[in-house]
Amino acid sequence: MILFTYVILYFLFVFVIRSVLLWKKTRINPFTFNRTDDAHGFNGRVFTAISIIELGVVGIYAFKNEWYEYLLPFWYLEKPLLVKIGWVLLVLSLAIVLIAQTQMASSWRIGIDENNKTGLVIKGLFSLTRNPIFAGIMMANIGLFMVIPNAFSLLIISLSNVSINTQIRLEEEFLEREFGNKYIEYTKRVRRWI
């Protein structure tokens, strides 16, 4: 039950509350994934599917323990030390994502915003990695797997890895078009991950 509550709070803080605050401040909808069949729109649907799978997996773990065996648990990884490390990663992830979102301020979006100009954020966590929010999300996915190691929590890591890396490349193309040499110089100083 604690894990389910944490995941719900994670989604609320990272996506819902942050989005509402940004919309109230700027009147800009931060959800920018389109409904077209291009890579950006498709990736938005993949992100949605990953979120649904994650809520389903954690919900089964919390409320339908008798169904948990259908998630194909890796019982040999169910170790107290790994669970503790997983929780550290989950909490650290939330802190990293919230700090990075705060540092992005009005520039934060979920997806690529072609219609509203933003600034290029290169300070704070963005001086250590070009993608602290995505790094934090991947950290959360790994933490979740360590807390409840099963085939579906591993699937979440796998799908997220592909989807996030695709989104990063789409965003890099956009940022290079948008900011030109300023962004290129930034990529020479700061790595994509760490």
C-alpha cells in the first residue's frame, strides 16, 4: 500500500500539480504531445501506456496480492537490501525531478512545444546532465524494479529506456533548430546523461 501511495503522489507532484501550476502562471498547457502519427505523437502514446502499466503493476502488488504471481516475479531478487536501495532511488528520483522542474520554471513541458518560445535552461542540474528529469524518471523505474522485481517492472524499464532515448533525440533536434550554436556549445560542455 505504501508503494501505491508513493507512485500516486509521484504522478501528482511530477505531472499533475506541476502542470496546473504552470498553466495558472502562463496559461500554456505543458502537455505538448500531439495526436498525429509522427514520432512525437507516437512517443506520447507510449509514455501513456508505460504509466498505465506502472499503475497496474503497483496496484496489483498493493491490492491483489493473489494476482502478483501473474506478473512473473523474480523471487531470487526479492532481498531486503535491494528493496532499501530501490526506495532510496525512488525518493532520490522524486527530489531530482522536482528540483529540475523548478529550475526549468516556465520552460518546463511534457513533450516538444513548437508554439510557445522558452529559454534554454543550462544551469543547476542541467549543468551536470542535459536530461536530469529523464535521468530521474529512469532512476524511479529502476527503483521500482528493485522494490518489486518482476517481468512487468522490467518491461517498464525497457519501454521507458527506448521511449526516453527517442524523446531525447527528438528534443535535441528541436533545441538545435531553436537555439542553434548556443545549444551546440552546451552539448559540448554537458553530456546527454552524466
